[in-house]
Amino acid sequence: MALEGEPGRLERAQELAAALTSRAAQDSEFARLLEAWRQDARPMRTGAGDVRNEISGTVHGRVVTGRDFNGPVTLN
């Protein structure tokens, strides 16, 4: 909660990291859950290369552009 109040404050982030590391060292289940959360929270790694999406002309309906979608795209 303290980090949430001051998200740009490096000292708070470092304090939180130290607290999480200490708790994980003492509690293997917490360590396992923390690692699972970290894996889910990390940015998705994409392949190398640039993408340029361009739409020209008249479009009737929806258009989805992007790169490296993860999961289904549903249009209702």
C-alpha cells in the first residue's frame, strides 16, 4: 500500500523487494506463489522485428491490427 501511494519512489520499491525476498526465504509456499506471480506479471517477450499495420481504402466492419496477440480475440 505504501508503494501504491508513491509509485515513483525508488526507496519504497526497494523496501518492498527486500520484504518480499525476506518472506520468501522464510516461507517456501510464499516463495512459490511469489515466483508464479512474477512469471505472470513480467512483460511478454516478443520476437524481433518491426511491424507496420496499414489500412487503406474503405473498411466495412471491424479491423484488428497488432502483433503477438496472446489469447483469443473476440468481436461481438
